Amino acid sequence: MHKEGKTPSVGILRAKAPFKVSVTEAIEAIKRFNAHKPKLEVSNDENVAQHNPVATTDEPGNLHARVETLEKEVAELKRALHKIINAQ
């Protein structure tokens, strides 16, 4: 969870544990985690992407391909959101 950037919570720990965990055990585990919180290791590629999320090339073909990819991703996100809304 930590590598994914998620902060552990009682509910998440209890849900993901391969065995039954009480609320007090989960709270103690979170306290130990926070006391010795490991630093999140970020690879150089991810670090560069975080600081420079937009490519600097303005080639029409490259921009066109990026726009198409983004449009597909937005459409997929809309479908997923629509499923979630309709499920509730």
C-alpha cells in the first residue's frame, strides 16, 4: 500500500489482511507504521515524469497521438464513472 502512495487505515488493513485482525490490532499496526514510516522510493523515470508531466516537443504528429490517447482515456473513465453511478 505504501508503495502505491496509500495511507494505511483500519478498514484497509482489516480488509486486506489474510487473517482476522481486530480494530485494536489494526490501530497498533498503523501506529507502528507511522512511527517508522519508510520513505517512498521513486525511480528516476517517475521523478522526471512528476516534474515534467507534459512533453516539450510540439510536433503535430506527436500532439495528435497524445490527444487521441487522452480522448480514449477520458471516454474509458466516463464509462467507468457511469457504471459506478448506475450501480448505486
